[in-house]
Amino acid sequence: MTGDLFELFVWMWIVATVAFAPLGYFIYKFTQKNGKPFGETEPHGDSPSLVNEFAENAIDFFKGLLAKK
């Protein structure tokens, strides 16, 4: 009985280690480079994009329609 319980304990530690390894790696990388886990990345929205321009034009169009009413 004690051997079975010890074996279960060891297997649960192995499973937990494998399950939480990605989280530990992310925390490790996040604590490096002044809180930037993936190094220098471009902030969202700064790069030109056809989809972003289309969305901005659509929003401006609808704002113009609502302003005329």
C-alpha cells in the first residue's frame, strides 16, 4: 500500500512538472529583458495594414453618416 502511494506521488509530480513547464518557461523569459518576454516586439497597431485602414475608413464613414442625421 505504501509503495503504491509513493509511486502515485512520483507520477503526479512528473505530470505536474510537464504540465506547468510552459508556464515556468514563460515566467523565466518574462523576468528577463525588463519584462519583455519575447524581446523587442512592435506594439500593436503601429504597422500599416490593409485591414486596419479599411476598418478606420468604415468607422469614419459611419461616424459621418451619424453626424449628418
